[in-house]
Amino acid sequence: MKTTAGYLYVIALSLWVGGMSLFTFILTPVIFRSYPRDAAGEVVGKLFPSYFLFTPPRYSTVIARNGQL
């Protein structure tokens, strides 16, 4: 596991799980506490497309590397 591919796997997995956790458990609740419901919905709605844009490369790397372990 001490290869470049192994490190890439760990980094991709960390970014994937960490990003989901950050967005779900920290960022979204803070936004909804800080803004009125409609405004918070608009902010979160603007963040989702960029969040999902970067998700497929992370999980495809994790899945591809997982088959080689």
C-alpha cells in the first residue's frame, strides 16, 4: 500500500468522505442557522452543482483503486 497509487487511494477516499461530512454536518446547518430559510436554500442550491462536479472523480478513483487492493 506504500505506492503512489496507494497514497492516491487514501487521499481520494479522504476527500470524498471528508467532503460529504463537511457539507452535510457542518456547512449546511451553519448556513440554515445564519440565513432565512429561502436565502439558505438558494445558497445551498448554488453550492450543490460544484459539490457534485468534484464528487465523481473522487469516488471513481476510490472504486478503481479498491479493486486493486
